[in-house]
Amino acid sequence: PGLAQEMFYVTPADDPNTYICLTGGTLTAPVILETDRDVVQIMDKTQLYVSRSRMEIEGHVYEIGDFVLRVGNVSVNQQQKAQVMEVEYKPCFALEAKARDL
């Protein structure tokens, strides 16, 4: 019980078996780890971290040309707290093939 640390993890909606975990504090360097559901279940059983709240973001993804727009509602412990929006720019680079004279 005295060794428990806080751990935050994110599960992408398009890949619910993948977890991005962040742990660490003022005494240790932060650790970021991409893992699967099995590691999270092991952490639950060993009680090496304490689960205090659950944050979820539910929303939509729109692709418009070179842009990806993500909008969603943020809920903490099933209570809506905020709305978020992310804009990602993915420029398209076209390679032009030049025909050589033979």
C-alpha cells in the first residue's frame, strides 16, 4: 500500500486493446509506456498503482482535405466536465515521376 503510485492511461477509441500509460512523480522520472490490456490487469492485481478516477473522451473524427478534426465531450467519473477539439495538419506531398528519354 505504501508503494502505490498514480498511473494515468489513455485508450484510443480505434484500438481499445492498446493502452498508453504515464507514471512517475516528483521523486522519479516520468515513464511513458505503450502496452496492452494484460499489463493493466496485472497492475490492478498487484495494486502497484491506485485508480482514483476515470476520464473518458467520446466524440467524432472528421477528415477534411489535409486536416483531421477531432471533437469530443470529456467526462470524469461519468460527469461531463468539458469539450475538446484537436486539429491535426497532415500535408500531402506528391512525388512527380519524370519520364526519361531512352
